[in-house]
Amino acid sequence: MIRQFTRIAIYDLDRTVTFRPTYSLFLLQSALRIAPARLLLAPLASVAMLAHGLNLFSRDRLKTMMWALLLGRVEMNRLQAAIDDFVSRTLRSNIRPGAPAQIARDRDDGAMLVLATAAHELYAKPIAAALGFDAVVATTALVDTDGRVGPALAAANVYGFSKLAALCRFLQESSVDRRRISLSFYSDSSSDRPVFEWVDEPVAVNPSRKLARLASEKGWTIQNWGRP
């Protein structure tokens, strides 16, 4: 099916399609539903975020630590209701107004729509499906043989150069020749510079200050998709 497309439009999720980041919200809302006592550990998650900001450990490690504190290893059947609730809340109140409009324009233009995000696939995939995306490249949680999910990741966090690597694997696995297809990319963050410099049409959406400077230097398009 993917070979029918001559253009792929790639979207970041957090602060691009959504206004607020999703991972911490997902953990907190899920903990409230599944294991409210774990919310007492939320201050430790904040300490972990601060330690990561000081470069004491990787973003991948931060992600697993936060899950371990707030959810632990959880059965998928218990987690699913929390996922459904989080997706519903996100679609209702955390989508930038300009995102669905741009998604519709890209679809009308005949592009394949791909959501590429460091967010967990567990909730990114249903959000993407509801918004009309064709495929998702996202971080995946490890599922044990006993069916429990997390806190470990099944592969690298889809962030920075790892996002570019994941997208390259996606094209390869989909038998897409990069030389025969046009790629657009929408993101708010300078952390996505590897992908911005790889695509044909980079678009900085509600960019951070660092990305706004970079986009201005590089001549990339800048768009404002507003707040929800």
C-alpha cells in the first residue's frame, strides 16, 4: 500500500500535534486510575526529571524510571482502560487547532501520514488512528511473557537520532525508496534536527526558541497551529 504514495508527511506528537507533553500526563492519570498510592512517589519522578536535566542519565533511563515509580509492571487488561481514558481526554482537550487542518490538507494532497514520536505506542497509536494517520513510529514498552507491561523499553526511545533511525527502518521495512519519495516533517523541537535535515520539507510548528533560531537560519517554514 505504501508504494502508492509519492509523498509522506511525518508529524511529531508532543507540543506539535498536542499542546502539552503527553508522557507525564499519561503516567499520572493512569496511576490515579490503577494504583493511586503510587502518586506519593510523584515527587521522586520530578527529582528524576531534574537529574536528567543535569545530564546524570539518559532520556531512555528517565522514561523507564518514571514508569517504574508511577505504574510498575502492570497487566495490560488493567492498563487498557486507563489508555482509553487518556486518549479520549487528549483528543478532547490537548490537540492544537491547526493540527487536524494540516493533517486534512496533507491527506487531500495524497500524502501518507506518519506519526513519529518518543511517546509510547500504547497511547500514541490510538491517538494517531483517531486523527487519521496511516502509520505510527513510536517508543514501545516491553511486555513480559506473563503479559505485564513496562517499565523497560522494547527498543530505543524514539528521540533525536533514534527517531531518524526508526524512520529509516520504517521506510526500509515498507520497501520505500527514499530517492523516489518526498518527505515533509512537522515538529516543535530542536531535538528533531536530525529528521529536519533529512526530509525535503521541514516545518517548525510552534517552535521552541532554539528551533525558531535554527529554522530562521536554515530558511525552514515556521507555522503556528495555536492552542486547544
